[in-house]
Amino acid sequence: MKALKSICLGIFLGSMVSSSHAQKLDAVQSSKANKETSPVVMPISNPIYNDIAIPTTRLTPIYIHHNFPDKVNINGGSVTVGGSATVIALQIEYAITENISLVANKDGYIDIDADRTLEDEDGFGDLGFGVKWRFVHGDQN
């Protein structure tokens, strides 16, 4: 368990450095190769359900940590909870052509360390992958 956390953290930190450089490089290269494509900024508001429509090759690390409150008020009473949840994930996209890429946006490891009420749990989250196809490519005038 501890070894898996260490491996995930190492992959996360290593890809964080290469990811930001790769995104800038991809955006610059695509704008040079195709003058109507401008550099874009990846959305950060919801990394799982929010994406750009341009196929690219990228690695995007995700780290989420949440502390549970000690008490939660429910129907006039309170329940003691406490603890924390940690998510470590790596989004992967590989551009096969300029219009098609393979994506794995929903992957990651979740660790729930509960103090009370809930049980400690850990494991892989909802895994999802697919193909991204840009079928509309408009010219800018």
C-alpha cells in the first residue's frame, strides 16, 4: 500500500514537470504548423469533464486532497466524521493524427482515511478511456 502511494506520487511529480513543458511546446508547434490554430489554455475548473476539442499529446497530473469536517449536521442531529480523502491521477492523451487522439481522462487512485463513522478505503477510481475526434475544423478569416 505504501509502495503504491510512493510510486503514484513519483509518477505525479515527474509528469508535472514534463506536462507543463509539453503543453506549451504542443501549442507552439501546432500554431507554427497550422496558422489558424492558436495556443490554448487547458481548463482547470473540472479536470474530468472539461476538455479542449483539439487532439494533443499530453500528460496531466491531478492531485486532490479533502479534509472531512469533524461533525456534520443531519436532520437536527449531528454525525461525527473526520478524516481525509486523497486522489492522485494522471490524465493521458496521445494524438494519432491532427484530428484523432486516444484519451484516458478518468483514471486515478483514491485513498480515504476516515477518523470515525466511515471505514478506511483505498483503490482505483472510475476508469474511463476513449477516442477524441475533431470532425469540425473551421477556417478563421
